[in-house]
Amino acid sequence: MGIETEYGVLAPGDPSANPMVLSGQVVNAYAQPLGALAGRARWDYEDEAPLRDARGYQLDRASADPAALTDEDDPTLANVILTNGARLYVDHAHPEYSSPEVTSPRAAVRWDKAGERIMALAVEAIARTPEATPVNLYKNNTDGKGASYGTHENYLMSRATPFADIVRHLVPFFVSRQVVAGAGRVGIGTESERPGYQLTQRADFFEVEVGLETTLKRPIVNTRDEPHALADKYRRLHVIIGDANLCEVASLLKMGTTSLVLAMVEDRAITRDLSVEHPVATLRAVSHDPTLQTLVTLRDGTRLTAVQLQWAYFEQASAYVGTRFGADVDVDTAEVLTRWESVLTRLETDPMQCAAELDWVAKLALLQGFREREGLSWDAPRLSLIDLQYSDVRPEKGLFHRLVARGRVERLIEHSAVASAVTDPPEDTRAYFRGRCLAKYGREVAAASWDSVIFDLPGRQSLQRVPMLEPLRGGRDAVGDLIDGCATASELMLALGAR
Amino acid sequence: MPGQEQQRPQRRDDPPDEAPAPVPAGAATAQGLDDDIDAVLDEIDEVLEANAEDFVRAFVQKGGQ
């Protein structure tokens, strides 16, 4: 699994600055000091197919929105691969950090936090450069004026699982997941037409239940079928409905509970059809009600709150894990179940008790504090400012970071573990091979992608491409000694050829 | 696993009996906050961008994915 995040980009002194140029400046500010470790390798687009649809057909390129054509290499756009296995690049006028592939929700949070650190380091580097336009970055998903930009999750799944099953069970899950995973937002409607507070940044920007698009007519379940792996064996489920989380517990639960539901779908272990009536309208209605009392109507006529709908998934997941693993359950899964139950329990009694764990509650607590102290109504610009500045990546200015510094937010990942994830790859996926190759043989890496590393070796006419179509191969156990023992990329290629 | 020991208030799969009453905005909050909140708000006040209205107006993004 992994998380990709497009950050909001702002030049405070120059509102007319071109956001693509600013975003390129962000990527380059981070990558340039790394030199050959990141600056030179290009992205390898060989296996990218963003217009392939999971429902089994391919969108005609001429009929696609130009913004959907993400595989056309534009040399003016900064695009680097990092030694931690991540990709840092400009996507749709935003700097984007795509985390390396990991195998647990905790690791997903850790490498996502590393991305926040990388963005903060880029902002600092730009601030130190006299000729550069100062830039601030925001880990949020809307400007409140009609524009939204994404935080996407990716989950590796079996190709054998029927896509219709995924849709049936994920739509109700996503309609209700926002009570846990929402990042909170001041303003209702894509352009904040109505004053108020809602659970999520993104709900108002979703228009259909299922579809291929990601920049317009956004769907609750996205059908992009671009596995970056063996296509007959795997699918990569591309989830576009989530918010950018700063709270580590919220992020852990977002990844962990979704993984559990997907595991149940794969195992055909979901026994209840929880399909909801009017999912798009319901998604928004749930988001618009921070009291969590809004009732969701299921197709079978049952009416229940979003928290109760989450309980229905929790109970099935808890039973599934008990039956499937019993006492042998791994610690990550056990932690997700325990925390999920604890958070749902408190959301049902008093949501404000989750202020140390969930972004929408932490943000609401701040906003309510200011509302009471200063008598502000929901249309006060000061409240919108708090919403935006909550996500400022700078440790001294970001309000989330100030809450962390005061011990008001629960942390799961040690600072030192985040710091090492800035440079080091996860050890149990192909991201390890990618990251180590960049770190050790950066000068000889001509290009790389999720499923390949391409070497330009001295004395060789053609480029040497190492395919990595098995996401779980290429970890430390498999290639650690090999890379340790090869001083050059040429030696590595010889050794790989001999295996 | 300590979390498994915890008590869970009764919850139901059937809907609440009465129609949801809107929760007054301030009511839930006051409970969740502690004495430290004034100090927190003071600190936040110090780091907030100076002109809220101008900042919010200038925060314009291009759409993304």
C-alpha cells in the first residue's frame, strides 16, 4: 500500500506566481542538493496506462480530458525518485509526494510523515535562497474556492476479485469512513457557498459513484486500472476519496480499516450487503453534520448513523480476523481493530474526546475555542485561516505542528523513525531495491518507476532495464547482500544476470 | 491488548428512537477541552497569519486530482 499527496502551494508575496513553476521550484529545491542521488534519474513511463479502466475497456486517448494524460513526459516538469523509494514531482500544478510501497498501515503513516518532512525541508531551502520566490506548502485538499487536489491511497489486490464486489462493499464504507478519516473543513459547498463546518475536505467535490476520472466528475470508487505490477495477477485499487491526514491515528485507521475491508472483500467474507441509497448525496450529508446524527438509508430500508455503519464493518472485520487468524493475529491488525473500536465508541458518546486522534475533531476543537472566545460566526475569515494554517507544513507556523508540540495530539511514529524514512526505503518491498539503487548507483540510474530501474552502464550501448513487477520482491532479504557486495551498477547487473 | 478490555456503551444496529436533535455547537466542545485551552489559543494566536481576510482571499489553488 501507499499514499500519494498533492500539496497546496502558495507564494505569499506573489499571488500571480505560476503554480507549476512554484511546484517545480519545490521539487528542485529538495532534489538539487542531493545531486546524482535524485536529480538525474528520469521517470520511466513504459508501463503507465492511466486510461485503462478496471471495468475492462480502455478510454480513447483523444476523448480523455488532457489532465488525465499523466504519462506524457514533459522535461520542464521536475520529477525525481528519492532514496527512500518515493517519487517527488509536479502533478497538476501541485508538488506531489508519492510514498514508497509498504506492507503495513504503520509503515504507510511513517513514509507519509517523511513526505511532510521533505516538503518542509523544501520550503526551508527555498526560504534560504535569496533569488527564489518564497513558497509555503499546505497538506490539505481544497482552497475553499472551488479547487480540490488529491490525497490518494493505493492498495494491492488480487486480480481475481470481481470489481463489482469491491464497489458494492466499498461505497458504504467510504460514505461512513469520513467520521474517522475526515480532515475537517470550514465552509459547505465546493466554493464554501454556505458557512459552517464539515468532516471532510473532499466530500463536496464528489459527483458520481463509480468512474475513471480523477480531476472532474470525481467518483467515490475510482476505476483507474494501472497496476504497476503483473496485470493478470494484481490490481492496484486507486482510492481518491480520502483527505490528507496530519493526525497519525486518523491516518493509521484510514489505511488499516480500508485494508481490512479489502481483505474481507477478497476473501468473500462480508456477509451483509450495506449498500446505501443515493451514495453521493449521503456522502455529503454525512460530511456536513459534525454532530454525527445524520441517518443513512440502506437499500434494504435500514436507517442508521454513519458511526453505526462503521460499527457494522468493524463487527464483520473483528469476526473475520478472529476466525481467520485467531490468536496468531499480527500486531498491526490487532492495533487497528483496537483503535477502531475505541474511536467509534467515543465518537458515539462525545466526538470531542477524539481531539488527540482525529483531524476533524482536533481542528474543530481549535475553531470552537476561537468561536467562543471571540464570538466568531462560521463565515469569519479568521476561522477559514485556522482551517488553512492547520495544514501549513512549517513546524513553527503549522497549527497541527503547534498542537503536537504542546502534546495535544497522539503520535505513533518516533521523530527518529520519520527522519530515517526521509532517506531510507522500506525493507520489505521492491521500494528497497529502487531506493538502494538510487542511493548507491545514482549516477548510473537513467530512469526508474514503480516497476522498473533502468541503468545506463559505462561501455554498454543500450540501457539495461530491471523489471520489478512483483511488488513484494526486491526487499532487503532478497537483494540486501547483493547490493552490499556490488560496488558498481555494472557489477550488480552481472550478479543479477547470474542468478 | 488493553483495548479489548474496555467497556463499550450499548450501541445498536437499529436507528435511534427519536429524531436527531441538533447538538448545540458549543456544548460538546466545552467538555472535551481542558484548562490548557486558553494557553493553546494564545499560542495559536501568535503564529496565525496577520491579516486573515487577505490571506484567505489570496489562497487560490489550481484544481488537481
